[in-house]
Amino acid sequence: MERGDQAPVATFFADAAVTAGSSLELDIGAAHHARVRRVQAGEVVTLTNGAGTLARGTVDRIGRHSVRVVVSDISRLAKPPSLAMLVPIADRDRMLWLAEKSAELAVSVWQPVIFRRSSSVGPRGAGDVFSRKVHARMVGALEQSGGAWLTEVRPELSLAEALDSRRDSNADRFLLDRHGTPLVTAPLRIAADVILGPEGGIENAERELIAHERGWVPASVGNGTLRFETAGIVAAGVLRARLSAASP
């Protein structure tokens, strides 16, 4: 029997429709998560489907390969203002670290970009298998943070293709550049796109395409040259805070 005053002990990702009164069978990943968190049958947990729904439920059974949760009530959270991050194909471990933090900060879109210097990185994060790893890391980060919206992971694109994919967005577009205007004061309306350069930096022709031909605004998050994952997490934090403060 669920106790109404019992605080949830953990959050689980439920990649399914969640309705009050339903019973959900969560997969082996949830079973592992439950063992790590030492969750017991009868305890109250939170479910998130990554599409704006948070649910409260009671653990009915924990098996070796699954967890069953009985849902008691649900709530739906509004989608946060759009924040798209165009990240370089780079060192895979550093990309995965940034992916986790991006999910915690409710980055809306994760778009990997192939820069000219991406080809010299090894081992680099690219391909369908790596994309699935990024998704899994983001799911884990969503569970840890208790968030309601999961980042959309897109296939890698060339730089020109990635810029084209954002052409019709209503976002203010920023190119992280140590010589740009401070990101904390740059004009910002209702949404943001931000592009990070690769390890070794953006080549002149790429910078010309991004800033001059496509009109992305150079913006700085500090005076020093930061690693791409450091710059990315700072930029995501600044932009998410500013967008959240500006939204109704």
C-alpha cells in the first residue's frame, strides 16, 4: 500500500505512455538502477517519460531483469524554451561527459557536427553505436536530475548541413569565441542555438561560413581558451538560466 506522505526514493525513465492507475514493467536498466539505489518493493518512486510527463508510483515488484511500478498520479510540465547545442565530433569520453551535463541542463537538441579537425581525433564519438551511448547517458542523467524532458539526439552532419538544419529556427544563434561579446549580456529572445568548435579550434574557412555567411554571433564565456566540453557546459548553463528567467 502506498503512503501518500512518502517521498520518492528514485526516478526511473519510462519509455512508454504513462497514465494514472496503470502498471508499468520497466526494463533491465531500471532493475540495475533499483539495485544500485537499494530500492525496495513498496517504496514510492518518480517516473519520467522524457516528453514532459512526471508520474508518482509505488514499486510493486523488483526482478532480476525488470521492475514493475503501479502509477498513482501524473503531472505534465511545459516544454522549456528551446536550446540547441551543435557539438563537435571529438574525443568520445569528453563528448559523453558533455552529453550527461546537457541532459541535466535540459538542452533540447544535441546535434553532432563534423569539423575539418574532427577527422584527426581518435577515438572519436561518431556513428550509430556511439549515438546510442549518448542517448543512454542522457537517460541516466535525466533520472539522476529528475527532469521531465529528454534531449533529442540527432545524427552527425557536416558543418554546412548542421547550419542548414537550424536555418528556420526562431533562435538567436551563437558561435562560442573567446573574442566575442560576453554570452551573459548578448541579446537573447525566446530560444538559443549555440555551436562549439572542435579540439584544435575552428579553421578560418569554417569561421567565415558560420559567422559571416550565416550570421551566427560570436560570444564568449571567458577570456581563456576552454576545452569544448567546458565551454559547452558553461554556455548551456548560462543560456538555460537566461531563457528560464525570461520565459513566462
